[in-house]
Amino acid sequence: MRIAVLGGDARQWEAARVLAAEGHEVRVFGLRLPGGWQGEPGLTAAASPAEALAGASAVVGPVQGATATGAIWVTAGLEPIVLSREDLAGLEPGAVFLIGIANEPLRRLCREAGVELVEYREEDDFALLNAIPSAEGAIAMAMERTPFTLFGSRCFILGFGRTGEILALMLRGLGARTTVAARKPSALARAQAHGHQAVPFADLERTLPGAQVVFNTVPAPVLFGRNLEALPAEAVVIDLASAPGGVDFVRAGERGLQAVLAPGLPGKVAPQSAGRYVAGLVVRTLESRSLVGR
């Protein structure tokens, strides 16, 4: 089948290559192509969004999704991709538009064009796998910024969703003394069942003075005010939440804390693996709708 891949980073490029290797006709647009690339079987670079979408049964957008204006996310230095109803009109009937996360302008555009929109970033089968390179990248960043081993260190994970759970598992394997902070009693119970210390967010101010490394996964203000002031000066903070994150970076800088916002790690530290996760999701989605091979 014909698949259009729009925008994104190195993982979208890897997804395009995997889909082409599996026999699909893949057209890409809005991607930074590797230097010296001259094309390969089944994979071509389109000159416009309309050319990429023409006759396609599926559109694959980036994990980062759409910008506030509705444009498809692209890497810095490339022109944003703004789709029109006419662009979507070129798709095959029954086509599916997959994107990490959409916003209302893109949702409305797909509704008006009669195109099914699938926001895949929160789909369990993708999000759990995507959490693996996020956790590995976060641990690598912590190792680079600390003068001690993570073995035996006191690590805090704020939030116990998919990324928090995978990260806690990896840190435990490294021998870190890990504490999980969560709001839901079910998340706290799950963390305890996995062998981690668990505290409600209401107790963070009391427990954070013992932290050496803090990983935040919550896309809401959690390390602000008293919680941030409770951290020791030598603590390292790595914020994995989507921008603007959950940390008061201005105050952290004033205190001299090492605090870094690090969203989108899969595309930076493991684009090959992350791209294969995207390709696998595309194939499963299309197979479930009996689009592959029709």
C-alpha cells in the first residue's frame, strides 16, 4: 500500500525505511534526509504534502504531533507543514491519519475531510515500548551529570505512568534506592508491589531532602515552591515531561541546581529502535482495519 510519512525526526525516517523494506510504497515530506541519500527501493522524497498524500491509504505523522497552530511538527530549520483540506482530499477513501498527538485544528480538518485520525502517543502498545528509550536516555543523562554511581544512590521518580514504571524498573536493576511519588493510591500500591518506596505527592517536601537524582515524568508543576526548595543543592533534576515540563527552571537556576528539560529522548538516543516502534504501530493499526493487502 502507499504510505505518506510527514515531519518528525530521525525515528520517522527509520519508520519510513522499515515500512518501505516491508514492501510498501512510502513517500516522505518534511524530513531531514541523510547526507548523500539518493533514494532506495520503495522510498521517495515528495516535493510537497499534496504529492506525498496523493493516493495514500495511511499518513504517518510525528510522535511530537502538531504545533499550537495545527502545523505538523518538523525539526528545526525545516518549513512547518500546514495541511489543507485539498491535501487530504487526495487520500484513498478510508485512509487513516496517524499522529502522536493532534490538536483541535487538525482534528477538525480530518473530520471535515472524512479521514480517521489516530493519536498514537498514548496507545499502550506504543507508549510502553517508547518508554524504554526514554528511560535509558534519562539514566544516561543522570550518569553524565553525577560524580557517583547510580548504584546505591537515592533516586526519586515523580509520576508512575508508563515511563515512570519502566524507569523505576531499570534503576532498581542498577541497584539504586528508588522512591516513587504519585497521586493515585493505585499507582502508589503498584510501586510498592514492585519493590519501590512510594510516597504521595503531599509528602514530597518532607522526603526530597534525601534525593540525589530526581526524574520528573509529570507534565504539570510539581517541582515548584517548597518542593523545589527542599532539594539539596547537589541534587540533579531531569525532567522528561513535555515542554514546559514540571520544574521551576528559573528558580532551579537561581539555586545552582543541575536541572535539565529532556523531552523527546527516544528520537535522540535511540531513533532506530523508536522508529521501529512507530512502524510496528502503523502496521498493526492498518491490519486491524483490514487496510493492508486490500
